[in-house]
Amino acid sequence: MHPDDHVCLCFHVPLGKIRAFVARENPPVASLISECLGAGTGCGWCVPFLKHLHRCHATGAAVDLAISPEAYARDRLTYQRAGRHPAQPTAGLDPAPPAPPTTPPATATLSPERQPPPPPGPADELPPQSL
């Protein structure tokens, strides 16, 4: 796609604006691209494409979509009629660079004096009250 071609057709957000936004803001998650003129908050068609563009930026690949604007608009029309993305992968999303590996957050260990008490067991139960 060219920089002037719209990625978000609902809000007319061009690829060039999205490129500039991700370069300037370096969003940690793709959903923050919605701060760029509302991209991805309309019909939902462009959300997988925005995720792809974010992944490209995060991995240092060229932030681009390999699809013509005509095919993009035609596929969106099909999406709107069906109410969902086609079963086949949409053109323009391949090749997708692999996402960078993420390290799971370290789990904190509590010191023995800060451990939660064990759940009550049979020995902790109160004897029945007589009336």
C-alpha cells in the first residue's frame, strides 16, 4: 500500500499516519494505535491489519501491507456483508514477522512470616453448639 492509502476505512486513516504514529509513539500494544485518529474503532475490519503493522514495527520490519487498496476495499465489503473476517488469511498480512519473545514476569515469593494462613481444615472446625 502507499502512504496515502487508507488502512482504517471508517475513519479514513492512511498508512502514512499510522507509520508516523508508531514511529513517534512506539505503542507497547497494537490496540493503542486506536489513538491515531480512532483507527480500528469502527467496523473492526482493520484491526488484524493494525496488529500486523504493530508487529512489523516491534520487530523492526518495514511497516507495510502487501495488498492493493482495491483488494483491501473489496475484502472489507465482503467482511461487512458476512460480519466477520474471511476464513482464509487475508492478503496483505503475509509474511508476518515473528513476534519478539516475551519473558514471563518473575513470580514473587513471600517470606514465611508473610505467607497466607492455610485454609481451615477439620481440626479448625468449631464443635456444634447446643441449644
